[in-house]
Amino acid sequence: MTRLTIRKPDDWHLHLRDGAMLAAVLPFTARHFGRAIIMPNLVPPVLTTADAEAYRARITAALPLAEGAPAFTPLMTCYLTDATDPDDLERGFRSGAFTAVKLYPAHATTNSAAGVSDIDAVFAVLERMEEIGMPLLMHGEDDGHEVDVFDRERVFIDRTLVPLLQRFPGLRMVLEHLSTAEAVEVVRNAAPQLAGTITPQHLIETRTDLLGAGLRPDLYCMPVVKTARDRAALREAATSGEPCFFLGTDSAPHEVRRKYAHVCSAGVFNAPVAIESYAQVFEEDGALDRLEAFASLNGPAHYGLPPNEDTITLEHVPWTVPERVTVGGGEGSITPYRAGESIPWRVMA
């Protein structure tokens, strides 16, 4: 197959940051995706309905305005804290300001210091969400000091996710950026209440790619990429066509100075190559006929939304990923995922 047309995909897990960074990275997603779930871990975070409305306005203002520019809808999320107000949350959800709530265990990843320190403290909020049908999105890692970094997802599943599924059987949930075979199985067994998103890097890389021939900061994200066994399970899940698995890039840009710092920031900026990388994986696994379900149909179904009416067409024409993306008129730069590599698929203009 040399050409493939699918309904326009959505990105159900995206970091856009703010200011000059927002302006630099947003066009890469808006060009190929109809909608995206926008992460709220700014500094300060998106905590209230008013915060969400203001951030959405900044995103809208940064969208390309040229005639014929593709339509793009940001779907906003609330950063869950021990002090989140259920009434404000419900107001935001009913007004359309909020689409979902994001659970960050405190200190688990970038800008998560204000996250949930005690899951019991947010039960009243989760009960309200269950009542009104508001989804819960989870960064599924337990960052206890005694927990090995490669076991954080498994421990979160055992200590937090499974008890939540049992206590709130009517609460729709998404376990984001699956990274282990165990995560695949818990999603499969708890569907349709629970769904899971999968990133390009977790379908392509392993911890040997990250660490085996020298540390590669541009592959460092949370949760870290795992073993070949885990990657195989993730690829089988993504290409299976099962409705509980769908696209979420977790594209998370950091300037070069932060990625190559003494303490490297966690995040992979994959927006410039996301849908093309997924297409490569699906082709390699003989499942191009299932790419549309994973990228364009399963996510909207879980969120109770219609799929996009527009389409995109991918063609089998190699191209080379740029080494850098500039920020703020050249004052900073970001290294995209797979920088300098040749990618076999591209989206036609």
C-alpha cells in the first residue's frame, strides 16, 4: 500500500505548554489532528473553570489563521488536587470548559508537585465525577521512593487503579501512556470502563534504546520506555482494533537546555512525527487497515463524541525529520522525536 486515507485523528493526550512554546508546537498538532485533550500541568496549573477558559483562549489565539488552515478543537482538563472544588468542576464540565480531570500523583512527573498526595482526599470529587459522567485521566505511576522507576506503573495499578475501579464502577477512566504488558492486560480486563492511550515512543523504543549505547535524553519520558516484551504487548494492543486502546501521543516539549541539563526534563516531543510514526508501526505489523480505529474512532467513542468528518491521507514517501524546532523567534529550540531519521510515511498537504 502506498496511500492511505483515514478520518482525521485526535490526540487524546497532549502537552502544549504556554507562551512562546505554545506558539511553536501547536501547529504540528493542529495540522493533522481534529481535537486534542490538553494537559493542565502548567506553572501555575489549570485548577478551575476560569483557568481552563483562559488557557483555551490562549490556545485558540495561537492557532494558524491562514485561509484554509485546518480546524482544531482543544479539549481542556482540570488538574486534580487534594483541594479541588467539586462544584466548580461540575460547572466547568456542564459548560463545556472541561472535558475531563487529570490525576497526577504528586511529584510523579513534570510540574506535578501540586498533584494528589492522598487518593482518599479526592473521593468526594471522584464521586461527583461518577454522578455527572466526567472522565478521569491518570498518570499511572506510583513515585514512592522505595518503588523502582521501572515498576512505578505496576505499583500504581495494584495500589491505586484496581481499588478505584472497584470503588467507582461507574467512573469512566483512561490510563494514559501505557508502558507495560501488565497495563495492557488491566485495561483489557476492565474495559469498557477503562481505556488506555499509547504513545509512539512506547511502540518503537525500549530501555536499551534509552540507555544501552549511552544515555539518550530525547527518549527520556515518564513512564520510561520498558522492555522488548512490554513493547510487543503494546504493539499487539494498539494494532488489535480493540476499542479500549487509542492514540495519545503525550507529546511533551522541553527546550534543548532543559533536555541536556544536569537533571534532564522528562518528555518526548513527538508531535512533528506522531501520526507518521504510528503508520510505520502499523505497516510493520501488517495492520494498516486498523490504524483508523486506533487513531480516529476508538477515542471519540470512549469520550462519547462523534468521529471527525474530515480525513487525512498518508502516502508512502520518505522524508527526514528536522534536527531542531525553534522557539520564540530562535531564542530557544526543541529536538523532535526521531530527529534526523528518515520516516517512510508522510501526510499529504
